[in-house]
Amino acid sequence: MRINGTTALYGLMGHPVEHSFSPFLQNLFAKKIGKNMVYVTFNVDEGQLESAVEGLRALNIKGVNVTVPYKVEIMQYLDHIDEVARNIGAVNTIKVENDQLIGYNTDWLGLLASLNERDVYLKDKSVLIIGAGGGARAVAVMCAKEGAKKITITNRTLSKAKDLCALIESQYQIETETVHFEALKERTDLRIAFQTTSVGMYPHIENNPVYETKFYKTLDVAIDLIYNPIETHFLKEAREAGALTINGLGMLFHQGIIAFELWHGLKMGESIKDTCYNVFLDEIVNAD
Ligand code: NAP
């Protein structure tokens, strides 16, 4: 890649950002598609978010991704927010267009693409969401938009699950309910389960939000948003009980693709996507 006077700048705003795979991914896409751009990380210190956002405009930066802890806070500084991102209550991608900052959420679209490529569809399905944080909100909105029959949510702090159910019912025509962790083993109707908590993430890889082996026996599909490790304890239990398992790598990859497509106004071909995914997998497997 040759950097010159017309190279466009993109990046990731968050804190911390050092271990993100987004620079690797976005610069890989740029190389494969032939875009004169670079993608870097912007480590934004606490209290500096508003200045950082104004800096995007001032420096003519074309687009950024947003990560923890700013996906919610950043919304107040944007000119427009896409309706679904508003419903989710979080923005992870900003496009700068005619000096206007437009916020999107590509997490839910990335997850949906990773489900569909494994032939998992949500229409008329009863789904379980474990967790009620930012990731769970994207999953719940995705399930509602895709026409799921019912959403059941469980969470360590049950009041947050109740809040999420109320939010979803206020935005979409869908039935929701909350359930205690302990009651999960009695349920046989929840065939698709999304694990959206940070439990089981590296380095605490032996942890699992659900230890009841009976619970896993009724699952057809288990999805974990975590991608490090590639197979969480939750996914291992589900796989051993016979479920199809999907980790968070596809979501991460596809949300990046969708952001890239949004910024550049293009659609990436399937064969370039496949090539990039294989290079990305190599990078993940060989990462320290
Ligand atoms: P978050 O908003 O901070 O929510 C964290 C969730 O985990 C809450 O439901 C919280 O429950 C629960 N939790 C945390 N510690 C727990 C514990 N010890 N026992 C039981 N529950 C616990 O985080 P998030 O943004 O949703 O992210 C959650 C996970 O999703 C992370 O691992 C993140 O890496 C992953 N993620 C992946 C992608 C991807 O592209 N693959 C995208 C987004 C997120 P309480 O409400 O009780 O605190």
C-alpha cells in the first residue's frame, strides 16, 4: 500500500483499543478492494470523547468504528442516527458525509450474516438470550426485526432483563419474558440460545453462565458472541449435547465488512469475502 496526499483516514475510537482486530481487518479489505485508505486506532481517554468527535469533522476523517466504552455515549454528539441503531441504543459505526456525522449499528447485521451463512433463520422461532447488556440489546432487536416468535431473556441482574423486554415490546410487536437462570433446566421450548455475557471470555475460559447439562440437551443452535476463546465452555457443552454452535468470529468479521461497504458505498463479492475471512482466521489463530 502506498500512502500519499489523497489517502483517506479511517479508524476505531475506544478505550482500550490496542488488542482490536479491526485495523487488521479494515486494512485487509482496503488492500483486496484497492482503496487508498488507512485504518488506525484512536485511543480516546475518558472525558475526551466530545473533542475526539469534533476532531473527526475537523480532520476530514471519513469514518470510524466505535467500541467499548463509548457505543452509547457517542450518540449525543452525532447529527443523525439510523433507526435501528437508535432502537438498539448503541452506535458502532460512523460515516462522515458532507460534514455530517451519521451513526449506525453494524453489530446486529454482522451477527445476522453469520447466522444466515450457517442456515440459521429466526422467523417464528422462540429464542433465549443470556445477558442483558449492549450485545444482548443488538441480539434482541435483531430477533424482533427477523420475526422471531418469542424472546426469553435471563440475566444475573434480572431487573436489567426486564428493562430490555420492556424496551423491545415498546418498539416491536413481539412477545417477551424473563426467566431465572435456575429455571432454564425446566425449559424445553428454547431451541436457539444466544450467550451474550462476557462470562467465559479469555482469560477466565473455564467460566460458563449455565452449568446445567440438561439445558444443553434441548438446544438446536447455540451462539456465543465471544470469539476469544474460539470455543467457550458454553459452546463446548452445546456441541457435545449435539447442537450447532456459532462463535463470535463471524459477527466480528461481518460487522467489519458491513462498515467497510457503508463507508465506500459498495458490496464486496463473496469470493473476496471468503479470501479475507481465511486470512483473518490465520491472523486470529496466530495472534499472541
Ligand atoms: P456489557 O454491556 O458490559 O454486558 C455484560 C453482560 O454480561 C451483562 O448481561 C452482565 O450481567 C453479564 N455479566 C458480566 N459478568 C457476569 C458474571 N460474572 N456473571 C453473570 N453475568 C455476568 O457487555 P457487552 O458489550 O454486551 O459484551 C458482552 C460480550 O459480547 C463480550 O464478551 C463482548 O466481547 C461480546 N461481543 C462480541 C461482539 C462480536 O463482534 N463478536 C460484539 C459485541 C459484543 P449484569 O447485567 O448482571 O451485570
